[in-house]
Amino acid sequence: MVESRLLPPDGELAVWLEREGREMHELAERLYPIPRSITGEGVRETLGILRESVPLQVREVPSGTPVFDWTVPKEWNVREAWIRDPEGRTVVDFADHSLHLVGYSVPVHERLPLARLREHLHTLPDHPDLIPYRTSYYAETWGFCLPHRVLERLERDDRGGEYEVRIDATLEDGSLTYGELELPGETEREVLVSCHVCHPALANDNLSGIAVTLHLAKRLLAASREAPLRHGYRFLWLPGTIGAIAWLARNREAAARVAHGLVAANLGDPGPLYYKRSRRGDAEIDRAVEHLLRASGEPFEVEDFVPYGYDERQYGSPGFDLAVGSLTRTPWGRYPEYHTSADDLDFIRPENLAGSLAAYLRVMDLLESNRSYRNLHPYGEPQLGRRGLYPALGGGSTEEAPRRQLALLWVLNQSDGRHDLLAIAERSGLPFAAVREAAGALLAAGLLAESDEEAP
Ligand code: ZN
């Protein structure tokens, strides 16, 4: 394999990415108003929209199902939720913004003075114009989130009258819903791409991940229809924590086939790409992502695994210890818009989404073509000029030529079946694409054979 099967040729890449970026942003715009939580119709509606593009399976796990140490919760759906002031004016309305209601609020219809209502109101005094994002999945309560300025106005105007609170919601036996797309590959080894779908109107922390993973899936699906991919690919769009735990509990055999994986989130903000290593720390996915980030010439950050964050901590729980890292832009909690109404559609940009998609495609492209070879002429250097692989004239060549020659020599030298192309790229300091191209040329010239051994 000499060329990328997943990315368009260099000359077409910019135009392609511009279009992808625009489409991903349009998808985020469409998904933004849908109220999502860890269960309920919002997740189904979201998956239904993704299903217009890829043949994902919608899975339902009934409430009450034990999944390892957890139990699938009751399903939550909201019809309406609002607060009216003593004069009957609506002052907070879930219909205006899905962040206004604390996720998993129990149904309520009562009248109460502001002093008591206040216990159920959440604001951000330091960011008085923003609505915070709050949930209470496992403790039965209710609450509203609003800009601090609105609360200040209510307190200023308070004459001791009663507010009417209405949460017309159901919290009943139903199911937890997730989406799963399996693309078969030539081998049993699978790549897992996982993304949470449980956040309401939050663009970077959630919709960006959904958009990038959907477009990644579309591209892999199209490539796999042209010719089989080497790995199987499994995409999971599921509610955070409980969804990943439910999937793992129901899919222990599939989990054992996961050779590499990434958890996607926060992919539309202007920050540099950020990689959090898998629990193993030195898995092929860790090496692949770090190599590509380093070779990109763009700013990036890499950090070690910590058992916090998104679902990498479930995939990396010790009973599974899957090689799953997380590739994002600015990590959760490290941007001021995080988990507030400022994480909106203006905060994510088409060009950032497109750059993230390109990064994911480069990772998959590397994993697809990373393998070990054996040099068939390992005694002394084979004569490259005779095979048209070495320019006859020294000195007058283009700037590219020395690097190409160096790549040929590195691949020949390291191809003893024990070093994969990524290891050769790491050791030589050459970009993976240059090493892959050299291997392709040597293979065509009959100097290399594919090694039977799996990459170390
Ligand atoms: Zn979040």
C-alpha cells in the first residue's frame, strides 16, 4: 500500500475538507436544539439523524438491566418545564434552551416562594450571562439552570409572592439507547471509535465529536465498499459512562478484538489537538497518534492516561485494559465555555472540525498501512540503482530525492520482521508517509516481503 486510501490526494484535500467542515457544522446546527440526556427520545432522534448517513444499529437496553456494578436507569423524557413568577410571567423555559432544566429532574408542579425555589436554582455568578449545565442522574431531585443576571432580577423584584414551577417529565421504565456501526475488515482486529451522545445543547462538548465521528464513519464506509479495509471498525455513539459500561458488559468478545481505539470529544474549538494516552501508554495507537502530531508541524499536546475524563476510563478499566486513547482539541474543563451555554454553535468552527476529521483520518490511515516487512536481500545493501530506485546522477536531484533515498535505506535496514513501518518512522525521524512510500517501492521491486508476524 503506497497511497492513502482514506484521505483525498493532496491537490483535492483542501476543497474536500472545506466541504466536510461545512457539512459537519450544519449537522451540529441540526442536532443542537434536540434535548438529549443519558436516556430518552432525544438520543433516539439524534441517532435517527446519524442513521441517514450510515447504517448504524440502534440498540436498546431495558431499564433495570444490571451492567457490571451498575444498573441501567429509568428513561427520562420531558414534555415541558418552566417557572412562572407571581404575576404569571414565564421567567425560565426549557423550550428556550435545553440547559435550563437539570438533567433527570423529577416531575414537579407546585407553588413556592423564591426563598425555597432558590434551593433548586443553579447559576454561574462569575459568568452572569451564561446558563450552566447540571445533571442529577442518580439522586432524585429537580432544578433549573439560568443566567445569574436573571436570578438577580428575580431577587430584586421579589415581593414574597409564590412562583409556579412545572416540570412535566416522565422518569419510568424504558431503556437506554445507543448506536453501533460495525464495518467488517480483512482481519479480526478492530478499531473502536467511541463518542458520547448524552449532552443537550452543548456544541464542542458533544456535537463536535458526534459530527467528526459520523464523517469519519462515512469515509471509512465508502473506502470499505471500494475494497476491504484491513481492520474492522466499530463506532459507538452512546451515553457517557453508563452507555460504555453497558456496551462492555454486553460485548466482552467484541471488546477482546479491539486492537486500537479513540474516544472523540471537543473537536471544534480553536485549540490545538490534544492526545491523552491509553492506559497502556505505549500501545500502537499511542505511538501512531504521537508520531502524526509530531510530524504535523502544528502545535499539539500529549498527556498520560488518568482515570478521569470520558469513556477511555471504562475501556481502560483493568479488566479490559483496551488500547483506547482520546484525541480531542482543548480537553474538557479547560476552556471557560465548557458545560455552559457559551459552548454554542459559534464556538465550534467548520475549519476546526475539518482539521479534527483530517487528524482522525490520518490516524486510521496509518493503522491501516502499518505493518512489518522482511528484507529479501538482507546480506549487504541491495543495489538500488539497477532497480531504478536510486537516481543515476548525484547532486542534481530535487530536494525530495535524498529523503526518498534515506527512507528506502531505513526500510531495508529495519525490515527484519520485527520493526513495523511506524517504528521505522519513529527511529528515522521521517514522516510515516515517506516510510510507507519507500516500502511500497521496495515491495514493487521485489526487495521486500510482508512479514507473517504481527507488528510488535
Ligand atoms: Zn461533558
